[in-house]
Amino acid sequence: MCKKIDRIVLAIIIIGLCTVSGWAADNQLTPEEKKAGFVSIFNGSNLTGWDGDQRFWSVKDGVIRGQTTKENPTRGNTFCIWRGDKLRNFVLKIKFRLRNGNSGIQYRSQDLGNWRVSGYQAEVENKQGKVGFLYHERGRGWMVNVGDIMVVERDKKDKVQKNVVGKVADVKELIKAGYYKDKDWNEYIITCRGNHVMHMLNGFQTMEMIDNDPKGRALEGILALQIHAGAPMLVEFKDIRVRHLPDHFGMAERPFNGLDLNGWTLSSEKIKDTWSVKDGLMINKGNPRGYIRTKADFTNYILRLQFRHKGKGNGGVLLRMVGPDKVWPRSIEAQGKFGSAGDIWNIDKFPMKVDQARTRGRHTVKLHKSNEKPLGQWNQYEITMDRGYLELKVNELIQNTATECWETPGKICLQSEGSPMEFRNLVLIPIL
């Protein structure tokens, strides 16, 4: 009888510990993260769900610690692997602090056994201008430097080609802005959708990649934390949160190739001298009014692009444009006017549903005050058109949404509306 009672007590204790760990993990999430579907995968108490060599990995003061010493070195790179699930399409948020040495965050990686892995790695290193880049552990090696957007593909001789096609940021400006905090806590946000990969570090985008190499890329795999072989080191991780995304993303493409206007056409001959291409930028003089549009139709997608104003003027992106070319055609406008990015304009009674409390006539004001960069700096627009759902994200902040949008194939247009503007890094991720 006593043994039976002891077993019951032990079970209650175990359940209690699990409940407390789950509660602690859940408490790491903000209300916004919970609403968005993030889950915490480190309970802050122990390595439950994680698998690493116990000579090097432990939990102390609520963080995962990876440590080697002169007396306790590792002969090769060793990893602490999350055993909860594989990552395919996802957003990963993770905080790290590197006291000394070299480390990394593996994702979409393969388990090679004995705590060794291969695959994509977000670099963790106390080196400004290098931390934030993409490496391929036990694979294609160096991939995308900080500040670059790259397309990876195979040539006719089956050799890997790593082509830098643009800049997502200026490295010197990132360092000046303090994008990395040396020997302090930093937060990575890593996003993978189809063959599209992106790193953010402390709110700054550090790289972007379209991986068109079917032999070398990975579309799913494990998550793991690295201890690098070499000198003694100490790295810490905490607040590890994952949002799993649907498996409906196609292969990313570049509607604008950065070289010429191939694949685009003008709304009229009147604006033939308004648009040009230079140094990877699509340049718009602003007058006369009109737009440049894709020749192809697109229905469901995520569109990423960067834009900047040369003066306090107007512009925008037209979505699902249908019908004849005119000023302005039936479409949804993602506003690009200086200070108003994130507003929605309904053009020619395009069927959609918006928040009436923020709408006056055809104009739906954004959710938050303007978060645009100062005049002359680059802003990031991420526009989601998913069936009936529209989402406008400006510099990673959701500024507007709409529902019941007419799901019809249509053009994507960039407006010329009175002020010089420049566009770059157009990337379209199809939603299947």
C-alpha cells in the first residue's frame, strides 16, 4: 500500500513539474505572439525536448548554456538538437548571448548522429558585420554575407553559383545603428517560406536568399544550437519561440531582375521616359502620372520590396490590377505616399472588406502611426495577398489588413505619382 502511495505521490510531483515547466514556457510569449500562433520550445528549467552532449550543454539561470573549457574541449563542432519537431516553413525567434568563441543556430538541418548536423546556419559570433550571415554547415560552406540578397542555383556544368543580386542593407550603416550587441543579449528572427530564407537581427534585416539549388538546399529539417570546436567558449540561448507556417508556399521568384525592365510594361507611352534601371534599382521620376506593371498575372502571394522617396511625395503598389490601363485601374493600392505607407486605397470599387472605423470613402488608414524611415532611407514593404486576405507590413510591423478581397488574377503595378521614388529587391513568394 505504501509503495502504491509513493508511486502516486511521485506521479503527482512529475505532473506538477511538467505543468510548471509548461506554464513557464507559455509565459515567455507575449499576447501578440500567442495570437500569431507562436509556441515556446524551451521551458527555461531543463533540457526537456532537447538533446545534447551533457559534458557541454546544461541549463542555468533560465538559459541553455553551451560551454567548453581548456580541460573539457570538444574535438569537433557539437550541437544541442531540438527533438520536438522538424521545421519546414516557419518563423523562429531566439535570443542568444556569446561570451566568447564561435557559435550558430542550425535550422532545416539534417541529423548526422553523435550530436553532429549539416544544414543552414545563422552565424553567432562577436564580430560586427559578420554576425547575421548565412553558412551551410557540412554542405556548401559560406553562403550569404551580411547586407546581401543572393540567388543560389546550378549552372550547366552542375556547379553551384552564388549570385549576389542586390543589397538588403549597408553593412557600415548596420554597424553604426548598433545592429549587434557585443557580449549582450541579441534576438534573431529567422523566416523560411519555400526556398526563401531571411535573417533579422535585433530588428535589422541582415540577409535574404532564394535557394534555387535543388541538390544543395533544404526545405525542412531539425533545429539545433552549436558549440564550435577550438578555443574555450561560452554561449547562451533563451526565449526560443517558433511559429509554424502552412506548407503552401511555392518557389520564390524575382519579378524585377535588377538589370532591365524585362517582364514589365508601361501604362502608356506618355511615361516612357519616367522609368529606368540603374545599379539594381528601378527608378521613377514621378511625372507624368501612371504606372509600370508586370506582364504576368499573380493571384496569391507574398510580395517583398524595398522603396525609398527622394522627396516628400506620393506613390504606391497596385495589387490584383484588372481591366484596361488607365489612371487609375481597378485594383487595391498599398499606399506608398511619404508618411502614409500601410494605408489602403480602394480603386474603382474593388470588392473587399475593411475596418469601417478606420475608413473614409475609399481610404483605410493604417493601424499604427507611421513607422517609415527618414526621407532617403530604404523601407521594407511585405504584402500578403492570400485568397481573400490582405496584409500590409511596413518595416516588419503589420499596418493594415482587409478581408473578402476579390480573388482574381491581376497585375502588380508600381505607381508614378508626382515624386521621385526608387524600388529594389522585389521578391514574390507564391501561395499555392
